[in-house]
Amino acid sequence: MYSFACDYLEGCHEDVLKALCETNMEQQPGYGADRFSKEAVRKIREACHDSKASVWFLNGGTQTNQLIIDSLLQPYEGVLAAATGHVNVHEAGAIEAGGHKVLTLPTHDGKVAAADVAAYMQRFLADDNHDHMVFPGMVYISHPSEYGTLYTADELNRLSEVCRRNHLKLYLDGARLGYGLMADGTDVTLPLITRLTDAFYIGGTKAGALCGEAVVFPGGNEPAHFLTRMKQHGALSAKGRLTGVQFSVLFTDNLYGRICRHGIKMAQQIRQIFAEAGCRFYIDSPTNQQFVILTNAEIAALKQYVDFGFWEALDETHTVVRFASGWATTEDGIEQLRRAVRQCIRRN
Amino acid sequence: MYSFACDYLEGCHEDVLKALCETNMEQQPGYGADRFSKEAVRKIREACHDSKASVWFLNGGTQTNQLIIDSLLQPYEGVLAAATGHVNVHEAGAIEAGGHKVLTLPTHDGKVAAADVAAYMQRFLADDNHDHMVFPGMVYISHPSEYGTLYTADELNRLSEVCRRNHLKLYLDGARLGYGLMADGTDVTLPLITRLTDAFYIGGTKAGALCGEAVVFPGGNEPAHFLTRMKQHGALSAKGRLTGVQFSVLFTDNLYGRICRHGIKMAQQIRQIFAEAGCRFYIDSPTNQQFVILTNAEIAALKQYVDFGFWEALDETHTVVRFASGWATTEDGIEQLRRAVRQCIRRN
Amino acid sequence: MYSFACDYLEGCHEDVLKALCETNMEQQPGYGADRFSKEAVRKIREACHDSKASVWFLNGGTQTNQLIIDSLLQPYEGVLAAATGHVNVHEAGAIEAGGHKVLTLPTHDGKVAAADVAAYMQRFLADDNHDHMVFPGMVYISHPSEYGTLYTADELNRLSEVCRRNHLKLYLDGARLGYGLMADGTDVTLPLITRLTDAFYIGGTKAGALCGEAVVFPGGNEPAHFLTRMKQHGALSAKGRLTGVQFSVLFTDNLYGRICRHGIKMAQQIRQIFAEAGCRFYIDSPTNQQFVILTNAEIAALKQYVDFGFWEALDETHTVVRFASGWATTEDGIEQLRRAVRQCIRRN
Amino acid sequence: MYSFACDYLEGCHEDVLKALCETNMEQQPGYGADRFSKEAVRKIREACHDSKASVWFLNGGTQTNQLIIDSLLQPYEGVLAAATGHVNVHEAGAIEAGGHKVLTLPTHDGKVAAADVAAYMQRFLADDNHDHMVFPGMVYISHPSEYGTLYTADELNRLSEVCRRNHLKLYLDGARLGYGLMADGTDVTLPLITRLTDAFYIGGTKAGALCGEAVVFPGGNEPAHFLTRMKQHGALSAKGRLTGVQFSVLFTDNLYGRICRHGIKMAQQIRQIFAEAGCRFYIDSPTNQQFVILTNAEIAALKQYVDFGFWEALDETHTVVRFASGWATTEDGIEQLRRAVRQCIRRN
């Protein structure tokens, strides 16, 4: 049964796999000193328009968030995030395990508003007791957000500005960054993110790689002894070549963008299928995750033909479900979904 | 130039790579729920003769040591280890970052002696102030050790017994376990380790895999909510299939043993080459790491033909160097070494 | 100028001071093995009607919260608390520094409702992804709360029941416990708290002592090696006699209760003074903290005569201020307040 | 029975107690903003000849070591200490609980040698793998050491120099500092320590105070937001007056020096008593701790008259015991010891 349950159901893109095969027996030094990692760094710097950027490769998203947040914050600082942010809800307390509090802001369809950051800082500084409180040291955002929504360049600019004015670092979680960059209508680019943030990562695990996230510190402004910090967090791979090869391929001839664009197109077809069936959407997502409101009966029926994810109960008879496409989604899978929807959902 | 610098210079064994290719586009759920991980668990249980063993897959050795030690110890407990142990020297303080002290024992060619554990515990318990000290909660050993040496079954039995008598967990770091199990003359087997320890891991990264270590909790006696602990440590992979596929292949028809046996044979040839050249060995290692004493002039000469690792300075004119073989070492590489040694080292 | 700014403005009760003087040169062993600490433990057990209770003495509230929460939780667990709870807002991230997330519940005038705990647990357990989330392991309540409010026996019973049903520890922060126990109309007693919680502390710093909080683990159900945990947290005093003497005196002839009752009477007079002046109260507090709504002009005027604390801005012209009484509040101080209010606040 | 078991058997010096009584009911703000703390800061700055020094008051030694070491180190750094150092042996892992490894150096009667620091750093920097190791970030010394020995000004100068050359902080644990400063023949003064270290503390608990250690950051070079760090560590007292009053008295007319000098004189009498009885000393201590070698039979006999501490077994029939004097040691106590020794030890 074809599954739209998430965007990490398959292995890696065939070009990535091919490169892994071709380079497999080449002897290369460990811990990121291999030539593939060096190539990948160079290519990512180019894509970011930042020849000085520090680029490091890690294995997964939670590991990356934990390490970067811990490395950029002082012990008495916490991280501001949307209440719905991944670091606040779905990382099993990884941030707190590093000693840092997640300070929550209102969520706007998964996004953080510059005005909310400004208001938080104003209240904090005005509070006579703020020396007894956790100092905000960073703003965490995800792009796309956990709800598939995107910041505009203007929103990012305003966030960046409020951060700099308040001496807050700005960190962007790009677990699904490729799908954000390739969405229709977005004016956010990799160079823009590089200009506006203090750190971000380019997600590979959900966008064509077997594993791997590329961390970027714009301008080379990385935490001191970052390799040692990686090691101490258990995040330094002996065979750095594994992520090096993958990101080198993904950033050759914009493979990363091209395969994410495919994921977007598949998402648009998913959207169209449900729209034509008369279904409503929980949120307007331009990226690879589509949140559809279905009746519980429709869900039960559909589940016989295709797989997808539960998101949240809406009322007693309706539920929000998630259909995720990705670089690996096939036309055939979409076709199966189309047939299943026609069969199971009849509204008009 | 052929390199013997370490045992993680190449990618993965061709059978592993083949399986990764063949299964690449199969849709499978994440976080270890994929069918490959389940198969790998089943096969490892069989190899361990323990149908109830808990088996989990992690990415690297430091991550594994950090997570297991942290999960098995109480906050007021530390881990006893040889002063030369990897957790004490080469993990950038990963154990302490989790809040636990490494309590050092004398090293016997990299190994811990049961008698030293007993003596430590006797002194500790006899000390009136031991409530102000770190409680030993575990013994950490590596097999093979960092010096390529091996415990005998008798030594492991005695360690296990002293641990049980003192309510200490026994944990075995098997980063290079395959090379230990396949060494000539060893009487230590996977089922024996399973019977005698509270936790251990079967190293993949240095023995045929792109990445991955298989953690085993004998008898299913795993720490509560281990998956959540993995997540909190940033050690839970979204695509668990990556390690699942690899370990499933490595534990099919004893591929793991066969390729490690190849590494041992290559090490024996390395040993013979240097022995025939009249060189002395720093330590008598039956595993895939050979520690040779060379003059600094010989080292400089050899380095023009093959690569290898610096271990430690012995005196002003002699240095200990390490030659590591592995599953990937080629006959051709050995031949290059033979020619180089003949050319550069003339003693008789 | 007389101050009502907080309840820790003076040293300690005269009887406590007298005992410190009288016992000063008596040689006693350190780290809580002194006879005063032993006496204090015995007296507190009696007051709690629990002859097996474990009782330990610490120096301050944040230290106590941090140590107890850290000792009772597993690493993957967090603590449920009202969003306004001291551990969530005013302890500079001490709980997170120990690796635990504070999971927030709605606040009901500073209190936690059993129904909210039940609902949280139901949502948590129903969430398919809860293995990726922080497990609730404890409910933290403060009695009196940060808003001076009190739980009823019935509310505590319901909280205790929901905790036991959900395998959550119940921990009560009693920084101002004496003022709660001696409030008019309360049906909560020390034995009741002992029966219903897994741990609580009897605050000394704000109720007659120079420093010190008495931690109680009902039934002797204390975390293993608690003294060592105290030491590791930097919370074990060499001169345990300092808190031992103080609590021994405070729990002789119910001095603790009597002096807190004095604080309550003084609070009632404060209340009456403002009520007679026609002022409204922000919250109905039966304890030693009174939250009064004043105009900003009235505040400026009053500040020339007496000191008190800012609580929060209500609107552009009104502010909530706090007047704290305590064991040390004098009739003369109250008289000064009365005169000042008459002078500065004219409403009728 | 008179006890020489340790130097924290009594309460506080009578002048300290008197001041606590006289100031008891004076209303003063909390958290170190009281006038006594401010006076104490001023007086300590004067005693240190450093008008810009930051001075903070904490409750105990382990708390102080934990907080300062954690505040001055980066997460990837550890602290160099003698293997016998208090932070390495007797603080229940408090340093590791903060995430930092204690890196051990050889002990020279409890002291650290500059040459050993230099050699450690040379080896560390020469090691190709040092990025996988804990970076030394600080040298911890205790003065007097745990063995009652003292650094000379020359030794401190050399330690300071090797630290500065290697970018290591130098931190001095002064739990018994007063006894060191007042020892015969020392050329180490408070201003010298202030010039040569990055942080140190002046111990109060063992030198006249009920509790309290005064932390000094020379030149005002304190960690950012130190008050918040104190709070986060559970080390910020609500009633800062308690330590403020005490240190203000101790640093008035050099009371601290005078009472410690008394302790030294008492130690000299202890020394003389045992020397006259023909006993040998384990170590030559010019401070308030005397380490005497006695036969086990002598120990059993003496224990019937006076109390003292076990230090370590020397051989089957001899044991090292510790006699500690202090500010509170009485002439009468010394007389009791003299009589007991005459009765129990007959050698000549």
C-alpha cells in the first residue's frame, strides 16, 4: 500500500546512491577530513553565496538542534520558540537535557512573529526580577514550519532585526528546507537565510539523503572548538564521508532543489485531488505537507487503499490528517491516491 | 598511497552496499520500526543465543557509550574504566557531559583486572567518607581493547563475578568486536559476552558498515523508555532502515564474522612482514591493530610508500606506530607494505 | 521606612537566635549528624504524624526544588506545574539546568487543578508520538501558591488521586507553608500533606529562620543515597547544626505555627486597612501576601511612607502591588501603614 | 570528650554571633542587596588591595567550587587538579555533574607543580588527537591543600605564569585560607593571591562563620550574569544578610586573621605535644591540620580521652590520624590532649 505517512519512508535519491557506490572503496580519512566533505562544504558555500561560511555535517535533526542551541547559548540563556516548535514538543526534552529552557511564544500557524519577540523582550527587561529568570538568548524558527507554512523574506527580515536589536541569536531549523526553497511564490532564498541568521541547517534526511543535515554558520562565525563539541555530544561520525558524499551530490547541479521541486509538484497534485473532492484544508501549506480535514468515516475508508498520518482531532466526527509527499513520491503513488479518494470521498 | 592509518577508511562491505541499493525505494516506517531493523534484531538475538535480548541501533561509538552509560547509571554513580579507556581519554568528555565521573583503574595492556575492581570497591566501602565520593556503578571494558588486546573467557568471568558481587553493571564496548571474536585462540564468543555483561555493543562502523553500532541488553533488561532516551540524546535516526539493512546483512550467514576474519588474516600478514624485517612489537595484539616499534628514520622512509598511524614516542630515536587492517584491506595493499618494508627496513 | 516588600527582610525569630547563641560553642559533628538536626527530625516527624518520614535540611527554596525534582524524576521525565509556578518562572532555569523540562498547566489563581492534570495525561497517552515527548513524571504545586492562595483538603485529595492513578509523583513547595497552615478556614494540615504527597518542604527562610528548608519524604520513601545527591548538588552544609538548631526550636511547642499565625493576623490588618480605604484586591488571599489594586498616583504617594512590592501593571493607571507580612511584622509597622493609607488614599 | 576531628565542630566566633544578634531585626533587602553584604564587599576589596574586585557570598565549599568552575569553563573544557584535590575526590562528582571532567595531575603533598601543568599542556597540544580530548581550561589548587601544606609565593607565581602562557584560568580553593595566610613563614598574602589568580574564595565555614564562603574575582573580571548563575545553581540566598553580616565582622580589624592565627598557635601546641612524645608526622604541615603517625594500639588508647580523625592506614600496625585545630580550639582542649598523650604514648 502506497504511503504518504511522512517524508522519510524511502532510502536516498538514486544519484546519491550511485555516488556512494562509486566512491565506496576509496580510502579517505575520518571525522570529516575526507575529500567528499570538503567538496560538499565548498558547494554549499557557493549555494549560500558565502565563501566564509562554516559548514558541518550531522546525522539528524534533533541532534543538530540540541548541539547548535547548546553551543550558541550561555548556560543562563534559553531559546524562544513557537509553542508548537519541534524543540518544544517533539524532541523528548533534548534542549532541556542540555540545560536550556525553551521559552514559548504564540504560534501563528507554526510561525513566530517578530512583534511577539519584541513584546517578550520588553516585558522581560521591564521585570525587576528578571535576574531570577531565564535570559532569552536565541530565537528558534523552523522553515518550513511544523505546519508546512513559510516565512516571507519580509518576515525573516523583521525577525532578524528584532533579534539583532535584542542581542538574540537567530537559528533556523531547515529539516525540510528544500521544500521551502522550492515552493511556489516564496521569496526566501538560501543566500537570504545566510544573510539573516546566525545558524541554520539544510535538511538532508527528508530531502534525498539516507541521513544527514548540513549545519551552516554564516560568515564562519562558528562556536569555538565545534568539532570537539560535536564529539562531546556523540555527534561526530567516524566515517564523515557518508554525509560528505551525499551532500556533495545533492549540491551538484542543484540536485537538492530539483528533487525538492518534484516533492512540491506532488504535493500540489495531492492538494488538487482533495480540493476536487470538495475537502477543506486545515492550513494553507505551500510545501510538501498537506493537512486535510476528513470525516472519520472517510479516513477509515481511505486507509484501506493508501497510508497517511493522523494530525489532530478536530471535532467528534472530523479529523485533520497529513499527507506528505517528497523527493521520492511517484506518479503511480499519486494515481493510487486519486483513485482512492474518488472511491471513498463523495461530497458533491 | 595505500593506508593502514585506521580501520574506517573505506565505505562498507559490497554485500551491505548491495542490500542498501536493492531496498532503497521500499517504503518503510521510521525510527526503527522498519522491517530491516526487525530482521536485524532477530538475527542478532540468534547470534547471541538470547531470544529476549533487547537490540537497538545507534550511529557511532561515542554516542553509544554516552547513552548506555548515562542510561544505566544513577546520577550519583560513576563508571570504572582503565585509565587508557576510550571513555576516559578520547571522547571529549562525553561521559562527564552526561554528569558522570570516569573513575580510573590501572590498565593492563588496555585491560581491566577483576582484582583491581575488587580492590577499588574494598577501599571505597572502607572509606568513612564514601558518601562524599562518587559511587562506582559500572565497569567499562573494551574488547578488543584500545591496544588490540583481548580478554580471555576466564578474565571476563571473573570481571562479571566481581561486578555482580559489588552490584556493578558490566558494560563492554565492542567498537571492534568482530576482530576480537575472530582472533586466533580466543575463547570469547558472542553468547558468552551476552551471558556475562549487562550491556554491550557490536561495532559496525569499523567492521563492514557505513555507520552503526548494535546495542544489546541481554535478557531484554533494557533501561525504561530507551527509545525516548535515544531521542533525548539526539541518537534516534529517522531512517532506522539505514542501520537496519546493514546489520541485517552483516548477520546473515555470519558475514560479520567472515569479513572480520579477513581483517585478522591481513593483520597476521602485517605482523609477519615486520617480524621478518626484525622489528619488535610494542604489544602482542591478536587483533586487527598491530603496534610496531620503528626508528624515526625508518618511519620517515616508510611514509613515502604507505600510510599508517603515530601511536606514541618510545624514546628519542624510536616511536610506536600503528598499522590497522580491516574487512577492506586488500592483498594488494599488503603487497605494497611488504615491498616498502623490504626497501626501508634493513636490520639483519 | 517600614517595609512590606517581602517576608524575608529580617533575620530570625528571637527564640531561634537565642538557641543559636546558647548552643554556639558546643562541639557537634558535621553534615547533619549533630544532635540538633536529629532532634529537629524527630520533632518534624511528630508534627507530620509520620514516624518513618525522612527529613533533610537544605538552605533555600530553589536549591530544594532543584534537588528534589532532579532526584525524583527519571532523565526522560519532566514536571507538570502551573504556568505561574515558581519553578517555571523565577528560578533562572534551575530545573532545566538539571535536565528536566517544566511542562505547564493552566493556572487557577496560582493553583493546579486535578482535572487539568488528568486532561494533560489523557492527551499525552493518546498521542501516537508521545515517545518523542517529555514524559510527565511529577506534579509540582506550591502551598500557599505564588498568589497567596490555598488548596483545600478536597483539592489536594483529588490531585493526589490523579497523580497516583497516572504514576506521577506529587511534590509540594512549602516555602511559605506555615502561613498556609495557619490561615483562617483552611482544612489542610501537616499530617494531611504528609499523607497525600511524595515529597514536600517546610519553609524556614520566610518563616522565622535565618535560612533553611526542611524536606520531608513521607514514609521514609527517599531517593537512594540522598546525602550524596545533596553533596553533588552543592547543597550539603558542613555545619548542619545551623539548620538543625533552627528547626528544632521552630518545632518546639509549635513555635512555627504560632509565629506564622502572627504573620496571618498582621496580613488581616493590612487587608482591613485597604478594605476600609475602599481599595479592591487583585486576588483573595487568606495568607501573608495581600495583592492590592492601587492607582499609580496612590502608589507614588504611599511610597513616601512605607515600602512594598510591585506585582504587575493592570492598566494604564492602575497597578497591582503586594504587601507581605510575616512572623516579624510589628504592630508599629502596621500602624505606620494605616496612617500612610489614610493620608494617601481617599476614595469615599 | 574534646574533639579535634575537624575544624567545623562549633558554631561561629562570638563577635560574629554578636553582630548577628544586634542586626537581627533590621529590615534589609534580600539576595545580597543588604547593607551588610555591601560593607563586607568593601572590606574584602580593601583586604585584597583590589578596589574593583567582584565579591560574592555563597554557603559552602562544594557549592562554590561547582559554581565557579562551571562558570569559568567552556563546555568542552575540564579542570586540572591534583589527584588528591577536593574536587577530584570528595565532592561526590559535583564538577562532573556540571559537565566538566577533572583532569588529574601528580600530587606533591597535596600541591600542583607548575612543571606538571606545563608538561600536561605540552603533551596535550602535541597529541594529534587532542580535538577528541577534553581541553584543559583551568588549574584548581587548594591553599592550604587537603594535606595542610602551603604554596610559596614563588610557586604561585610560577603556576600563574604557566596558566597565563597556556590560557588556563587559575582558581584557588581557600576553604581554610585564613590558616594558610596566618601560618609561620608563609610569604603568600591576600593581595598576592588577588594578583595571581582568576578567582578564589575566602573560606568562612571553617574559619569563624556559621556558614559562608566569599568568592573573589580579581579586577571585577566576573562571569557574565553571575547572580543569575548563582540562582540557577540553587546557590543564591534570599537572606544574603546572613553571610553579609558574618564577613563584614570577620573583615573588621582583621578578625579573620586574628582568629585563624589562634588556630595556628593551637596547631603548633598539638605538634609539640606529639613531637615531645616521640611521634613522627606523616607530612610537615604549617597550618591547622596535623597528620600524626600512631600505632593502632595508641590510637585505641587515645580515643578514650579525645576525638580525632582517621586519615589513612600506613601499614598493618600504623595509621595516619588527623588532629585539626581552629579558631575555636580552647586551651583546655589542648590540655586534655596533652594529658591523654602523656598517658597513652610512651616511647622514650
